[in-house]
Amino acid sequence: IIPAAVMWHTVLFLVLLSSRSALGQVSYSIPEEMSKGSMVGNIAQDLGLDVKRLKSGKARIFSGDSTEYIELNKERGMLLIKEKIDRESLCAKTTPCALHLQMILENPMELYTITVEVTDINDNAPTFQNKHMRLEISESAVTGARFVLDRAVDADVGTNGLQSYSLHPTDHFALQLQNHADRRKNVEMILQRPLDREKQERLTLLLTALDGGEPVLSGTLQIHVTVLDVNDNAPVFTQKIYKASVTENSAKGSKLTTVGASDADEGSNGQVTYYISNTEDDVTNVFIINQFTGEVSLNGQLDYEKINNYQLLIEARDQGGLSDSCKLIIEVLDVNDNQPAITLLSMSSSISEASPSGTVVAMLKVNDPDASVNGQVHCSVNENIPFTITSPSNFIFSLRTEQELDRERESEYNITVMCSDEGVPSLSSSASLRLHISDVNDNAPVFERSSYEAFVLENNSPGLSIFTVKASDADSNQNARVSYILDDSAVNGVPVSSYVSVSADSGVINAVRSFDYEQLKDFQFRVKAQDGGSPPLSSNVTVKIKVQDQNDNAPQVLYPVQTGGSLVAEIVPRSADVGYLVTKVVAVDVDSGQNAWLSYKLQRATDRALFEVGPQNGEIRTVRQVTDKDAVKQKLTVVVGG
């Protein structure tokens, strides 16, 4: 139900923050005493926001008051009355009376200020502090003599407040109101016709105070006048306006000033007594006047943040009932007795390390109710961190990144916000915030070595683990998960994947086939390490595999050449001397290194004493002189070993 009391609203947007946090303003006006649940306004519509945005942005309402009068219905996008509002309790005589709220949204962070003006209704009648007032007036009082009457008070404001007075009957007296610069009215009763005590010793009059509401409310004061004989001089103050100042922390009993009035009469008719004629509790409970000396003293506690100016109406009366009045203006001076109050409006628990400089991570409201420099606040953050704090508007502070972030250098920050006022001595308060830096894939995997070299014996079994490549990634979680990939290339025209494979998870290099040193002595390929980021980052490394020889080939005899199973014949003359070179066995071994070294050995011979073979060169020579006794045919068997 939309109550008829919603009189007007306006919507005003002011862009005061960066593009990431806009400050908007909307104002409403409602009457006091609206029932709970009544609608204040459609905040979503007035700010041009979708109701879904209120939900996704976790919209919240903040107020600096201890009582939450307004609540947000995120389902409907409405501001509703949470607690019935009494304008007089909230603002007293202050006009206009308004509630100042903030609405904060997240993702992105946005701040809106809401002003709800609470208008007055006529729910308070004018009242007098006392129901009766007694005056003693000399019968010699001249026409035109003035008598100050008690004023009424009305808690309402504007036309609903106190508007006029009436006095009945008007046989002897007329009513006159004295207007002051502060719009207060001094109520005075003016003698219109001389009094005659002998005809009428006592008079009763009715003073009625009226407000301007509909319907009109009123309060009454009965005035009892006792007519006295001959007092023809009223007291007269030396000043009509007195001024004094006092600091809010002054002790009870502190002297403020002294007012004074004189009376030209003698005796008891010239004795003056002083009274504070204000009827408001915030005056009568705080200040006291010495009836006989006119000294005004402090009788209660002052608080500049609640009331910083008082106006006392002081009456001086003589014993004949004549009186005069003056005004005492008391200015309360502020002292720095309030430290800044920090309220966290919104806070991001985590931001990406890729966030640009100037990203808002938190918004705070800082309030210091003191005045002037005592209420001026500046905030700072701890040193050596990439953050700064700025104030886009009064009382609102934004915590922002000041430079680029690097999670690999610092993954979490503990930020202390210190707010101090400019009073002497300065008062301060602090708030601690913890911010996590989330990872982005900005680091490629890095191999432990710039290149790798490994060895494998030929004739290996397929599937043999040769060795392991290893790469690490400075990022975290999925961005740091490294996979290994064999780059496409060829070895002697054959894909390298037919020679080796790499485990994607472990980086283990496995042989796919058995290697033959005599066919392939070494080969190289590239392995890529790729992380799990999006998009993925990678790096490459060159791997060289060297095949090691095994003694897997027997020597081959090149000379003398044998065909089938026939023997090779060599001729030795009978005259051959010792060391005669008969022939040379020539052999080769396709293995390498020590596996290719050859040795020659005479295995069988017809006459072992006649021939020998060189173990290293395979030369067959005579050991002694050949004689006629030696057999014509000598059969030799030479074994070549590797």
C-alpha cells in the first residue's frame, strides 16, 4: 500500500567516484508517525536500477543512527518504514528534519546516498510548564506597565507549532508578543486600565496558547493577580542582551556570567530577584541563576554535538511584582572529545592480480561529530603496500590499488586504515582489513635446465625410461599445473614420436623402440611444458639422446677371402729366414671403441714351432728357418676376436 503521505521525491545523480564506483543521490519526503511497513519510495525505479541488480549486488542500507527507521525490500525494490518515526524525538526543533542513508551495491561497487525528509504533523499541543502563575502587582502600576508571562512550548514545528496566544478577560490587561531575532516570542501582559486594590484585590485570567494545525490544539495557563499597594518603579536590566561562552567539557558549577538589574524604589520594593523564565528542560536542567546576585552558573552537562547554542530568558522582579526581562546568549565551544568512527560499508575479500591501478577494494564511512578542525578527518594506510585511500565525498573514503599487483610476490595483504582528526591533541581510530590476491596465468613454465642430454645403451627394451625433464610454474592451482608435450619433428625422415614418448604428467622420457648404435648414434628433439591456464602458457627445451654402443657385432675377415669351405694357400720358400712375412689376416668390427678392438690368435697349426701370428696386426711370420724336414703343406687356423 502506498500511503498518501508521500508528498514528493526527486532523483539526482552526481558522478563523484571513478568509473568503478558511482555516487548517486535520491530524496524523499514523508510525514512522521507512518506505520511500520509503509512505503517510502520505489528506490529501484527512482535510481533506474533493475530489482535483480539489487539482489546480485547484495544491496544494503546504512545509517548513522542507532535506530534503523528505514529498511530495503530487495524483492520489490522498495524502501519501507521499519520503525515508526517521531520527528520531535529525532530532530527536536531542527528543520528540515532528515534521515541520511547510504545504499551500497557490489560487483561492481556502487554507492548511493538517500535523504528522507520527515515532515511534521500536528501531534503535540502547546503546553505550559506550570498550570498556574501568580503575580503581585501594585495598584500604582501605571498604564502600559509590562508583566512577563510564562511562555508555552510546542514540540511541533512550522504551522503545527505554537502560533498565537489569547488572554481572557481583557478588562484590565491586554496581551502583547515581543518578537526576537531567533523567532521566539516573549509573552507580556500590558496594563490597560489602572488597578484599584480597594475594589478588586485579586484577579484571575486565562492565557491560552494556540498552534496552527488542523485541528487547532491549545494549552492554558491560569494567572492569579494579587493587587498590592504602591510600587511605582520596575527593575531595569543594564543590558537587554548578554553574551557568554563556555567549553563543552566545563565542570558543573562553572560561572558563566552575571546579569544585573536596578530598581529605583527603596526598601523591599527595590529588592530585585532573578529567575530563568525558559520552560524547556534543556535549559532549566543545565543552567541555574542565583536569585539574589544574578550569577548564572552551569548546573548540568554540555555536549556541543547535541546543542551548541542556548538562549536564556531572564526575568528580574521586585517585591512589588514589577519586572523586566533580558536575553542571555550562551555559545558552547567545541573540544576534541570524539574520535573518528569508522564504518566498513563494503569490502572485497579477494581481487585479481590483474586488476588495474585504481581498482576500488573497500568503501568506508568515517564520521567525527566534533566541529571545525576537530571534526576534519584524514585517513591513511600502512606503508610499503600498493594501496592508497581517497575521499570522493564527505565522510566517504575509498581504498584503491595504487599500482599493479603480483600474487607471486605477495598473495595476501593485511591493510590497516588509520583515521585521525585535526584536533589538538589529535584523536584517531583504525580498522584492519585482510585482502587475498587471486592468481592469473601470467607465468610460463620454466625448465630446470636450458637443455638436456641423456644416454641409452643400444638394444634397449621398448618402453625403457631414459630420464626425466622437469619444469615448474610460479602461478597457483590450475595455472601452475604443468603438462609435457613432445614437439613434432623427424629423425632421419621418421617422426620422433616413433623413437621416444614423454609422460604428460611426470615428464618421463620413454624409448618407443630398441636403438641400434650402428644405425643411429644420437638424435635430438624438443619437449614443450604447458600450464593449465586459459589461455595456456608454455616453454620449450631441447633434449639430446646419445646411443651407447654394445659389443653386439662379430669381427669380419676381409683377407684372405674364403669362398665356401675351401682353404686359402700361401707359398713360403724353403729359404725363408726367421720373421719372414707369410701373409696378413685383415679383419674389421662395425662396433666402436673397445668393442671394435681386434686381436689375432693362432688356434691350430701343423707345426706350432714354425709360425706365429701378430696379436694386434694379424701378420703371420716364420719363427725359425724353414728346413727340408718341414712338411710341404702347413695348415694354420687363425681366430680373430673382438
